[in-house]
Amino acid sequence: MSKSTAPSLKKRGGGFKSKRRDKRKSASIEVTIPIQIGEETKNSVRTVGGHRKMRLLKIKTGNLFDTKSKTFAKVELLKVVENAANRSYARRNIITKGSVIETSGGKALVINRPGQSGQVTLKKI
């Protein structure tokens, strides 16, 4: 069963309110899928206005930003060292914004939301 952001149809006393409108797909809440390190797989999702959003499921490479030379380099992701969102995410190699990842270019910090943008952007630490 999907979750919704629509207001409740229950009154304070326990009765039912009359329905204002039918359910809308835009009011449903998407279930978050954790992004892991592995062979790259993406999923395309339709958003409001007919636009498309690339949902990332697994990824093997990332874009490492060098703050000194202001350039990007493509690096291979090896493992998640630390994740501030959840301790078990590091053990399961789940990537979120703010997680520290061991890459082929050294340790790096994820500075974007990979589930929203469809890629992983890293900053060397």
C-alpha cells in the first residue's frame, strides 16, 4: 500500500470527513531506495509536469572535484568508510549525501544527493 501526503479523512472525534477530491498520483510518497556500490543501474521516474528524473540504484564511478585546480576527475568507488545518516549504511555500502567513500583517488565526501541527480559528486577530504 502506498503512502500519501493528502490530509486525513478522519475527524477529531473519530468520524469521517467528506472526501474533497479523488486520490492523485502526485500526492503519493515515493519509497526511498538505497544507492549501493556496484554495476551501474538507473531507473527513470516520471515527475510533475511530465519531466523525467533518473533514480540511481547502483553506481561504480563518481566525479571527484579537486578544489585547488577546480577540475573534475572520474574515479572508481571502492567502499563506504563512514555514513553520518546511519551506521549500518557504511557496512552495507549505501551512499547518501555526506557519506565518506574510499575511492581510487583517496577518501572523498559525497556533496550531492545521488538518488535525486543520478550521479555521485565527490569532494576530496
